[in-house]
Amino acid sequence: MRLRRAAPEDAADLSRIHHASFEDGWSRDDFTTWLARREGIAVVGTSEGETVAFGLALEAGTDAELLSIASNPA
């Protein structure tokens, strides 16, 4: 698996994984909003060119608050 910083164009993939992992999955628009925040920290994991996992946090001073983390259930 390779890790990289998430970009706005990852919002649809993050929403897909979130919906597969949680009953109340976040929408593409939700992720677009979070990824646009200056204090947002998002990392995606890819395997064979496909996004398979992500972590999303918000910077809070010297700390960070984990908002969500998920992986493709398969």
C-alpha cells in the first residue's frame, strides 16, 4: 500500500469507502468540505492504483482530532 495526502478529487472515493464502512456514510460533498478546510489533514492509502483506505483529521493547535478512518471492507 502507498500513502499520499488526499486531494479534493478524492472525495468520491472517500465517500464510497465511508458508505461501505459505516451505516451513515458521509457524502461526496461532506468530504469535499472537509478536504477544503485549511486545518484538515487527510491521507489516502492506495493499492494497485485504487483508493482502499483513508484517515481524516483536523489540526487543533499542537493536537489533531481524528474525524474518521476507514478501509475498504473487502
